[in-house]
Amino acid sequence: MTSAAWEELPGYAEFWDPFTERFAFRPSHEGAVAICEPAPSVTVDLAPVFAHEGARFAAGLDAVNALGLLAMTHVFPESQRLVVLDWQHSCWWFRPHRQALDPRPEWPVGVFPNGDYYAFLTEDMSTGTFGHPWEQTLCVFGDPLVTALAPLLTSWLPVKRSR
């Protein structure tokens, strides 16, 4: 990956272990709730996107990623980097503003949970998203991101839970 927006993290456990502890992460392929969702949070039902195949699925996936990026560039200062966790895979530093300016942006991990658990988090883990592919949900948490991203998503996707 050569994008200025993404930098692979050398250690997997450095952020996953604190995430697991803070959110009581419980992986399950059964579709059960996998984290203790913090307050405030809004968990969006992605089943309407997962219900489609091909171009319609891709369009929904792209829309969630684009709205996530839009909200992140609105909420976080240009200098801020986020931690991106991909369960049992490489983890990343992510700079949303650089991604927004990339003419052909790549997403090694998307906001939309297409195949694994994905989390985009501030370093202190107070604000972010958690995508659950088997429950087909996206949890948005932390005041600034709930305020910026949840209304964009819930204008076309149902709310599954909120706190």
C-alpha cells in the first residue's frame, strides 16, 4: 500500500488488546452483538445493503465508506490519525483527510464491514465505528461522530440500537 492515508501498524495486539478490554469484544460468527456499545452510540442495520448482490451491493458499500470518510473529515482535524483494526489481519494508521484528497483512494479496510470486524477509532478509543459483518451492523460511537455520521446513515438505513 503506497497511499499517504494508510500506514500499516507493526503490532497487532498493541491496539486489539486494549480494544477487547475496553469494549468487552466477543467475536462470534453467529451474529450476536460483539461489543458493549458505549453511550452515546447508534448502531445502524446494514442488512438492506447485504441483501443485494453485484453492483447494488457495491454501491451500498461505497456509500457507507464515503459517508464515513465525509464525517471523519468533518469531525477530526487534518492532523489527526485514526487506528483501524481488522480482526486477525494487519492494523493501520489512517489519515482521513489524506484519503479524501487521493484521486484514486484505496481502502485496505473499509468502514463497511465486508468480511470481518472492522473498527476505526481515535487513539483513546472514545470515538469511532465498529463494523460487524455477521450481525450486519455498524456501530457509530462518541458524540462528534454520532452527531456527524449517524444522521447521514440513518437517512437511508434503519437504526438497530441506540444508547
